Amino acid sequence: MSAELQSFLTEYGFDPADLNAAREHGLTPLMRAALLGRLDLVDALIARGVEIQRRNADGNNALWLACVSSQVAVVKRLAAAGIDLNNLNDTGATTLMYTASSGKDVMVALLLQLGADPYVQNQDGARAVDMAASIGALQLLRHTAT
């Protein structure tokens, strides 16, 4: 284990013997690394075989947290590793819905490019296009408005 990974695990109180164990807010080391936008740590954790489909206390996976930090490289790495692009959290929202509703147009475009499904509906029957908070997101999702 690299000194950088060991330092990160120690700083956030993660157990180096169980890299899938969650800590504060149900975040695993992979989720925390994604939230911090740390591609180096995400790569190291994936290389060590962490479970990328794990969900936090809200039902979000590491992809959601990578989109919070708006880190394109981390999102791409998680997608390449096979993370669920259409994970529904506990309120029925996907990462695409989150990014559209937050005006994160770059993330919306990236998720669509990677294959996120714009037709998924939340518990209220709304799709990402219905939640678009910016003209950019609306334009990216307009083909799904029917």
C-alpha cells in the first residue's frame, strides 16, 4: 500500500484491513476519494479490488460523489470500472438527475456520453430533463422531453 493511500485512510479513519468499510455518512474510502476528486486514490482503491457498487447512507454510489466534486477524470475512471451509471438513491434520483438539477452541464454531457439513461424516472415520475436547472442541461436532455 502506498504511503499516500495509507495517509488518506488514516486521515479519514478508514480501516486499511477493510477497504469497503463505511465511516461517516456511510462513505467508503472510494466514495471519500471520489468526493475529494482524487483520481490517484480512486485508481489505487480500484486496483486493490474495492466494491465499486457500494452505496452510502443516502443510497448514492461513488459516481454521485465524483459528480459533486465535478471531476471528469474520476467519473470516467469509475465508469470504466463498471460503476452503475443509473443507480437510484433512496429518493429515487440518479446521478444524471442530480447533475441536471444542479446545473452541472459538463457532468450531464459526460454522463450521457458514458451511457447514463436519461429516461429513468424518480419516485414522482420525473426524469433528468424535468429537473434541468440550466439552459445547457435542458439542451443536452431535450431529446428526452417527449
